[in-house]
Amino acid sequence: MDITIEDLRTHARRRLPRAVFDYIDGGAEDEVTLARNHDAFEQIAFRPRALVDVSTIDRSTTILGQPISTPIILAPTGLSGMAAAKGELLAATAASRLGTIFTLSTMSATSIEEVAVKAPGPWWFQLYVWRDRGLTRSLMDRAADSGYRVMVLTVDVPVLGRRERDLRNGATIPPRITLRNASDTLRRWRWLADMARHPRVDFVNIRADDRPGSGPFLALGPFVNSQFDPSVTWRDLEWFRSVWSGPLALKGIMTSDDAALAVEHGVDAIVVSNHGGRQLDGSPATIEVLPEIVDVVQERAEVIFDGGIRRGSDIVKALALGARACMVGRAYLYGMAVAGTDGVQQAISILSDELERTLALLGRSSLAELDRTAVRSAR
């Protein structure tokens, strides 16, 4: 029985080929940052209040004007279709059923338009900046035309982090069976059957003729790295603002200095994120830098937290330190690998139920009652 996110992770590991599981689960280099994201929550303790009426708990909130039933936003995750066929549709459907938001990645395996047509909203769109600004603008225009409400501009990938699990596994798009992985992959026959019933996994938002030198299989790291534009600076935000008229969030802010610059440039939201430990290894945990960023922003923009969440109590800690909502990525992908849409709903429900129970035990009847008096250092 899967009753925690860790249970879902264990179940997903059994169901997926090793290369696919490692693509979802892994981080950069020695995975120090990946571990820190999770472990740092243990350094925060609660300060529970007694004799508080918690017979009714309100876990709803509003983010960038959008009411949501739980402060959990499904983070953009590239190639969700490797966890389960048409994974983005499964995740968007689950998010809508539970009254929250799904964020589509530029690197999705389901197109911008297909998600908008086949899955209920609301949707946000995450954007990587390509060297080809015409392609970048096209992605933004397509998202706007399809009804995506918020643009999440990822700013922590001037070059791709070195994800050594993927390199060792020889990860490709689409995944392929080789002599090295044949035994492992063929034993995952349910996953293979799911993949066989659908079009092959691909970077569908990017046309084949926009991929210099691409063939039937793409080595993940080299292809993706060739597309990113390492020359992007704060000056480029004016151009993004001129193209995108809706709310703009910057994802990948990890210092108070950059948070101050983001506010000066008029962004609507800041996503405190180190890319789930998949970029710069050795950076601090996101929960460690969250308070200084909240202090600098001072409600001039909304702050969203991302990184390492495995428990509803982790979400409560992030909200107590000033986040408005939290993004989760790996947690829902584990659920998706196990049971598709139902598995994503299960992951969100596990976290939401744990969050609600934590609020009650903490003596807070709503998210609005959370502040820094609810936590302390455990050191």
C-alpha cells in the first residue's frame, strides 16, 4: 500500500526501467544539492500551540489571482511522458480535479496545444530561452493563444548541469533498448506496453528542423545543452515583458540580490528554486535561502517555493517562512509512474492530507495563520 511519497517512489522504481527512473530521480554530479533539499527540512522544528479550535482546517489559498484548493502547484517537468504515456495530460487532469495548477514544461512530451485542448486548466507554461529568439517568441505566442495564464521563465540554466546518472545510462529521447539495458527494460513489460500504445516520446514543442544534426535518437544532455542561450541577462526581461502580457514568474532565484533585481524589473512572482538539485551541485537547499528572499521581496511579488518536498509538513514549513505556495515535481512523477492520473491525484492528496493534519497539530486552522512563529531551528 502506498501511503507516503516515499512509498510511491519505491513503487515507481520497481515499475520503470532504470534509465527512466534515474532521469526522474537523479540530480547533478554528486547529488549534494539534491540531498540538501530534502535534509534541510529536518533542521526546522515546529512550535505547536495548544487549545486552539482546529475542528475546521482551510488549506486553500490564492496565487497570482488564481484560487486553489491546496497550496501545491505541479512543477514543470521535462518529458513527463517517460513516466507514463501522455504524462502531461495525466498530470493536468489530476491537478484540475483537485483544484490546483499544472505547469507545462517547454521540454514536454505533449504539445502546448494538445494539453490546452484535451486537459482541463488552469495551466501555466514554463519557458526556456533558446538561442533562436524567433523560436522562443513562437513558444510564448503559442502559450498565449492556447490560454496559458502565467509564464514561468526559468533562469538557472545558462548551460545544462551534468547529470551523471543519465550519462552512465546512456539516456536518449526516445528511450531505446540496448544490449546494456535490455534485461532491465524488458522486465518492465507494463511500462513497455504503455509506451507502445502511444507515439514515441519526443520534444514535441520543437520542430525537427529546429534541431541541428538531430537523428532518430537524441542524447539528452548534448541536445538540450546546445539549445540554451547562456547570454541571457536582466536586460532581456524587457523583451519578455513586451511579448508576454500576462503574469511573469522567474524560476531559479536563490539569492536575495537576485530577488531584489527581480522585483526592480517588475516580475509578478519569484520561484525560489535550485532546479531540484539538477543544475549547480553544491548550492544550498532552497528552504535555507527562502527567508532572506521573502525579506527582500516584502510582498512586492509573490514567492513560490520549489525543492525537496516529500511531506505535507515540508510545505507547512515553507509557507511559515513566507512562501505563498509550493511547487512539487518528482513527487507527482512517482505517482504518475505507478498509476497514471490516479497516481498523480494520490501524490497530491497524500501531501494535502499531511499538510492539513500538520496544521491541526500545529494549532493553526488555516494557511493565513502561518508565520515564522510556527517554526524554529532544530539545531
